Amino acid sequence: MSKKKELSRAERVRQRRKTQRYENVAEMPIYEPVEPFRPSKATTFIGPKKHNTKPRSFELNAAAILPKPRQLAKSPAVDLQMPRIEWRALSAFLVVLLTVALYLMWTMPYFLVAAPQISGSAYLGSEAISEALNLEGKSVFSLQPTKLERELLLRYPILKNVEITISLPNVVRVAVTERQPVLVWKQDGKMAWIDDEGVAFQAEGHGDQLIVVNALGRPPAPAMDAANLDPWAPPAYLDPNVVAALRALVPYVPQGAAITYDPSVGLGWQDPRGWLVELGDMTEDFGLKLRLYETISNWLVANNIQPVLVNVAYPDAPYYRTEP
């Protein structure tokens, strides 16, 4: 038996690998030493950062080396969280708040109208305007000035313009402009005032200084321009040209004589000297008709002729009649 110990298989493998590694190292090429690269002005290489050789200083706090005092046991921390506000709850709160505010605005005496302040009324009494508006005890927030103005214009045609202003807390001002009557129109036992625009409205007085016209029928409806028609103003009852002719006729009518209107013959009057005058349509040849009538009446008086009718409706063919 050989005294040399036989190697195991694993040891033989390790020995073979070790021998093979030495052979690989022996076969590797030998490189010449390389001169170290130094930075220069021509290169942008900065090189490794130099170490700061400046001595460092340290500060030592005495509290860090002294023994710490005994600390009391900490109480458990209380987590204080801000309450979260839900949007639905906030919306509900705002709705309730607004509801209460609206209720107070509509019911508090501080915002309730006592009586409107009315100005500009001469014929129509302030009591009638206040009664028509009926604002006492109402909240100023519930009033609509434009609507109130239209209602007042439709109810009282004598009002030409109405302006309503509201001021807090409970002041309502009503400024009105009334139509100015120029003649009194009597027909079928009724009486109405008429202004220079031909609008008829209820008489609010005696009107002693106004022209009086006794009508036997309704006059022809005046022509209206739909483009310029005011929907909140009453339509004209007389043509404005007829109103202007009647105003111009007054100086020629004898004092005490009443002007008459007959739809078949037009305007005229009863002359105090005992005859009826018929002028026809007063919108045409008005001046010529008046001059013609003055000439004829002077000639009749000069010749002691007592007519019952003088007609100048047609200036080309005037006539008078001595018998009914």
C-alpha cells in the first residue's frame, strides 16, 4: 500500500483550477507604465477636488454632555381636529337664513308703506290717486313701479305721465302730469274734457273758462299712426286739427252762444241775433269760411233780413234761408 494519500475528486478539481489560473496570469501581456496625466491651461480637466486642509472647529454644548433631568411622564396627546363643514349643511343654513330675511323684509313695519307722497295733481285729487295705488301696508320690496305707473295711466286718462320712485325704508313718491283741458264736449247727457291732442277724459271740475261744444252725435274717428301710438295712452276722441279749429273759432263766436256739432252738417252755433250758423268741416278753409260768414251776416243786418239759417259749409256756394 502506498503511503501517499490519495486526493479526493473535489480536491483534484480545485487543484486543477488553481493551476489553470496561474497559467492564465502568466500568459497575460505586460503593459508599460503610463505617465500620469496632469491638468494644464489647454485642457478643461479640473482633476480631483483638493482636500480642505483648513482645520475644522467644533462647538460643544454643555447641555449635550450634562445628564438630562428626569422627565415627567407625558400625558396622552389629544388630537384636535377641525370640524368638517358639509356643503349640504351650509346650503341648508343659507336657505333658512335667506327665508328668515325675506320674511322679515315683507313683514317688518319698518319697510311697510304708510302713504305715498303725490305731487303734480291739480284736477285729480291726491286721495283718488292714493286709493287707486292702494299701497298702504305693503312692503316696498313687493312694489313694481313700472306696473303701478301703467295701471294708473289706464285708470285715469287725465294723467298724461306718471313717475313712481321708491326709497328705503318705506318712501313712495308719485309725480304726475295731468292733461290740460281746452274744451268741454257734451253728448247724450254726458260731459267730458278734451285736451289739445283730442283725448277725452272725465271732467274733474266745472271748467267755466273752457269752450263748450253741444254734440248731436259722435265725431268721425281721427286717423292714428300705429308706429307712433302709445299703448298706455287712451286713443284720441277728436282729431287734433278739429280741436285747433275750435280754439281758433272762439273769438268769432258771439258771447253767450254755444257751439254745436252735428255729424251731418258739421260745426256751428246759434247766433244771438236769431239764426243758426253752419260751418261744416272746420279742418278745411277755416279762415275763408269765417270771413265769408262775417260778410254775409253784416249784409243781412244792413238789409234788415232776418234769416233762420246761414250755411257757409261750402265757400263756393254759401246760402241763407229765411224759412224753416
